[in-house]
Amino acid sequence: MNVENDSKKTAITATLNASANIISLIVGMVMVPILTRVISTTDLGLATTFISSRNILTIVFTFAIYAYVNKAMLEFPNEKKNYVFSLTLFCLASVAVFFVLCLPFKKQIQGLLGFDNFLFFWLFISCFAFAIYNIGNYYCTFHNFYKIVASMVLVIGTFAPVLSVVLAYFMKDRKYIGRVVGVDAGYVLVALVFGLWTIIFGKKKFGTKYIKRSLKFTVPVMPHLLSQVLLTQCDLLMIGYISGKDKAGIYSMGHTVGYLALTVVVQIMAAWSPWVYRRFEEKNLSVVKKNSRLIIIVCSYISLGLLTLSAELVKLFLPPEYLPCIYMVPPLVTATYFEFLYLFFYDILYYNKKAKLIAFASIVTSILNIVLNVIFINIYGYMAACYTTAFSYLVLIIMAYVMCRKYKVHEIYNIAYILAWIAVIIGYSILVMFFANSILIRYGVFAGITVFLFFLKRKEILDFVKNFRKMGDK
């Protein structure tokens, strides 16, 4: 494989992916005030509960088999279509089996989750569509089908939120159904298109070896995926229990703003990780080390930008009662930055099939976060959760680094460089909190950083723009 050409395509995939996600974020932020006027807090809460349940139960119902797609593309280079066809049938069968198993307990499940008949039955359709979407997304991203990947992001991030508001508006009763169906519409559409492509253009040969190989990795890694969901949600749940639902509502909005950078960064990493796996397969570690520095700079700059703008975003989009979010966002951005850095070490463990190590680190971190929340929220109030989350993710990075030492991590990444950027992000977070009401200082410092980074990496930036134009003309 031509490394230079592959790198160019990967860079374009990451850029378009991130750009599409930024557009989606803008649409999402614009739709928030409209949504809150169309749908009641009760209906919105029920829809949110459904979506959270869907995310968790998709992992359970399908054994997170889609999480192995990137690795499988390397292990079965000449059987890729057979692989995705087999996974599609497995997900269909697995969700169907769980539906049959849950049917006798329908009333109990409805009572536990607060679902009516529609939401109960739609849950299984939603889980299947979400699983197939993930398979398609991993497959297209791995192959740098950047136009398709960007289109998928736009469908999920722009079409679905707008449709959810429209459907909720026209639903006289049970507006939560409009919200749920609208949000899921993007996943269903992508799943239908990818499923039809798999059936029509695939070789239609089911192989149990694909399922066995995938489950051997994904079953042990399921605790990691579930722990990550818990790590994301436990702050909100514990604040609601300890400090009250009003404080949980404020924290949820701070959490939403604080995680904006991660939403964009994850799209960049979605293209980066498959590229890294291909380089690992070729034993070409030096090129990973070289390019990782640029990725770290780009994602660090995005985090610095959000830190700079965070106070204005809170004041612009949120009512006055949410002003405490101004001081919550910086530590949450720091936490998400640590989560981004963890992905570099995760890639090493993932490639080497160390599912148990991945799961162990995530479980320990989740337990640590819960314990710290119990201690410090009771002592210092709900805002302590921002700092416990950041500290927990820092511990996760340290654990992952220790686990990766036996896999030549120092030949793959510049650890001193990573530590330097951690110090920069922490220092800048403190600065923006200290100068929360001083726009000139915050924006002035950020402008200085922008100029410095441009001159430091101007050659790489200009080369990338040139290559982007060339690839776009093809």
C-alpha cells in the first residue's frame, strides 16, 4: 500500500468528517431552543431515556460485534464483503433472539424504563439499525470513502435533528415518539442503504469464522464499552441524587458544551485509527510517530479554541441560571482532552487484541470516578464532578500507558510531547477560568497561540491544503 497516498486520503477523510460534524453541531445548537419550545420536558426526558437505553442495549444485544470491523479488515483483506454480510446477518439474528427472550417480560421492561408499546417494539428496530450503521461507518472510514463518511455524518447530525423537531411538532400526543423516530431516522436510512449494498453487491457467503473471531475480542471488551457509558453518565446521575435535579440540569448543559471538542476530535480519530492499524501491519512505526504529532496539535488546538470560546457560548445559548457552566466547561474540556489522548494508547491495545486489559482499565476508572464523586460532591458540591472526571481520565491514560510499554509505545509516540501538551491544556484551562470575564486577554492569548502554531507547522499545513485540492480534483 502506498503510504503517502493512503495518508492523503486519510487526512481528507478526517477533515471532511470533522467539518461535517462541526456543521452538525451548529445545527444541533440552533435546534436546541426550538426543540425545548416544541416538546415538554417530560417527553424530552423520555426520549433521552430511550436513546440512552438504545446505546447501552445495542452493545448487549449484538455483543458489540461491530467494534472488531477495523481489525477484521486487516485479517480478512480478501473477504471483506463476506465479513460485513456475516456481521449483518448475525446482528439481525442476535437482536431477534433478544426480542423473543424479552417478550415474556414486556410489562416489566416497560415499567422499568417507562416505555409504552411503541417504544418497546421500536427499541429492537433502533438497536439493529444502530448496529448496522456502526458496521457501515467503520467499513467506509477504514477504506477512506470520505464522501460517503461525510454524508453519513450530515444525515445523522443535520437531517435527523431537524426531522425530530418537525415530527414532534406535528404529533399532538406522545411527542416523544416524534423525537425518537426523528433521531433514529438517520440510522435507519444508513442501515437500509448499507444493508441493501451488502446483500446486492456482497458475495453473500456467511462465515461462522468471522463471527467467532470477532466475538473472541468483543465479548471481553464489552465491559469497557459499558464502563465508558457509565463514566459518561454517572456524574449526572450522582449529582441528581446528591445535589438535586436542578444542579444535574445545570451540569448536563455544562457537560454538553464541554464535550463539543471531543465530538469533533472523535471524528478525526475515526479516520486516524484505521490508518494507524495499517501502518502497524506494515511495521512502519516511524511514520506513525511523525504524523501523531500533527494530529495532537490539531486536536489540541480545537480544545484550546473551545476553552477560549466557552464563556461566550454559555452566555449566548443558555439562560442566566446556567452561568455556573462558565467555570465547569474548562475542567470538562480537559477531561475530554485526556479521553482523546487515551485513544492513542487504546489503538495499540486494540491492534494487539488486548480486550481484557482495555476492559480492566475502563472498569477501574469508572469505579474510581464513582468513589471520588461520592466523596467530593458531598464536600464541595456538584461542580466537583468536573474535576473528578478529569482526574479519572488522567488515571486512565496512565494505566493505558503502563499497559502499552511492552508494545514499543515509545517507538510509536513521543511521550514527552504528549506530556507537554497535557501541561499546556491544564495551564490554559486555569487561565480561561481566571480570566472568564476578560475577553481581550483570552482571545489575545489564543491569537498568539494560533500565530505561533501556524509558523511552527506552516509547511505541513500548506502541503496538506495542496494535497487536499489535488485529491478533490480526482
